[in-house]
Amino acid sequence: MSELNQIREPIKAELKEFEKHFRQSLKSSVPLLDIITNYILRKKGKQMRPAFVLLSARMFGEISASTYTAASMIELLHTASLIHDDVVDESYERRGFFSINALWKSKVSVLVGDYLLAKGLLLSVQNKEYELLEIVTIAVKEMSEGELLQIQKSRKLNISMDDYFEIIRKKTAALIAACTASGAKSAGANTEQVQLMKDFGELTGIAFQIKDDLFDYVRNGKIGKPTANDIKEKKMTLPLIYALEVCPLNVRRNIISIIRHHNTNSDKVDEVIDFVINYGGLVFAEQTMLDYKQKAFEKLNSFSDSDSKNSLISLLEFTINRKE
């Protein structure tokens, strides 16, 4: 049994039930939409976000219809955001499959993303889950703000450490925070408990994103021939931001010039990778990731031990130890 399957074991039956709810929530009277949503269902990922929702609910009581509504809302929102991201980034591949953008072009992709977002919001209204709606709507707002903030800052390549953490808190961590908060809320957790679970999700999401940043430089635990996609796309991530902050001014100017003008030149990109390694960017990012993991663990300290709590801790460990 894989590590992730072992983590999901306490909610194995519930994840299957969630899949039924999610499939139902995608149904449409428009044939083209059904073709596209069936394609989406065929290439589902690791289901980490529904797992966060279900495990968070189980910590506080029984997994209920409200929990499945929360998990479906989150997954609809997440899928919509991925489709929109592929349009913005002009990406034609997602998880080894053709993206919706590649197969049906940008106009259809934007409309399908809008449809999924609307379905998620409608799902909460139809079930009168207004508190869940508030949690998820805040996440939608923050994700949009994070994307726009990153675009604004990336144009000038002047992202500070504070900017970076604000961007990833909104772009990535807000959604995982919505998973853990809505899961807890759906099982009757009180306001203080929901806030603690939201904080746990946010800290986990930040650690998750830093792990993604490290993948640009490290593959399978080894520094070798990484993809360097972030550098090629002029994305300023934590290892690079740190190295730029601690290096001499003349070195900084040279690296910024490479990223701005030579980001598709493989030799120049290798120069940037070596620079980040030599100035301690990877060591700093990894330690920061571990610090956020520890902060996330501490948010769970006030809750009693249980299988679901242990699985949440294991899921957090998985997010920072994963190889892809």
C-alpha cells in the first residue's frame, strides 16, 4: 500500500462517497460540458484537498452531507482555478495529460472554469450551507488577489520576502485553509476550533508551496538537472529571493539581468541555479519549510489524539516529503 493510500485509509469509504457527490455536482444539460467534465474526472489527481476536508471533519464528529458539500465545493473551485491557470500560463499539459486549454482552446476553458466556480457556489446555496459558502468565497477572493499580486510584482522582478509569503498565502495556502476550516465546520466544530484548523491549513499550504519551489532545483532529493521552469517563466520563488537578498549588489544585478533577458538560455539558467545553491537559497528554503511544518503541527496540539488527527499529521508530512 502506498504512503498516500495508507494516510487515506481511515476515510477510504468516504472518499468513494465523495467521488459520487463530486461527479453529480459536475452534471450539465450541455453535451459539450459533459464531454469536458468527463475528461476532467478521468485525470483526477491525488485528492489531497478532499482528504484534508474529510479528515478535518472526522476529528470533530461524523462525516455528514455538509462535509461532502464542503469537499465538492473545494474540488470544484480547485479544478476551476487550475483550468484558468492553464489559460493564463498558456500551458498545454496538466499532470501528464493535455490541458483543457490545449484541447478546447482558451475561450472554452475560461467558460468551463467559470461554470465550475458557479456550480460550487450554487451547491452551497442549494444546500443552505451559508457558513461554508463564506469560507470558500473568501478563499476564491484571496486566490485571485494572490495571482494578481504575483503578476504585478513579477513584472519588475522586485518581489521581497514579505511579498512572497503574502502571494503564496493567498495563492496556495488559502485553499488548503478553506479545506481544513470547512471540514471542521461541517462536523460542528466551534469558532475557535475552526480558526485553529484554518491556521493549520494555511501553515500546511505555505510549507506545500515551498516544497514546490524546491522542485525547480531538486529532483528525487538530488541537486542535478532540474526543470528550472520557474526561472524560465521569470517566477521569483523563495530560494532565489533569499539568494538575491544576501549576495553582493553586482552579483544581484547580473542574476536579475539573466532572468530578465536570458531566461531561455540553458547555460545562463544553469548559472542562476548554481548561484542559488552557492548562496544558500536551497538550505534556507528547506529550513523555512520545516519551520512552517512545525508551526502547523503545533496547531493540532490542543486536540485529542485520534486516527484522523494522526492521518492529518501524516498528510502534512507527505506534502513536504513528496517526490513530485
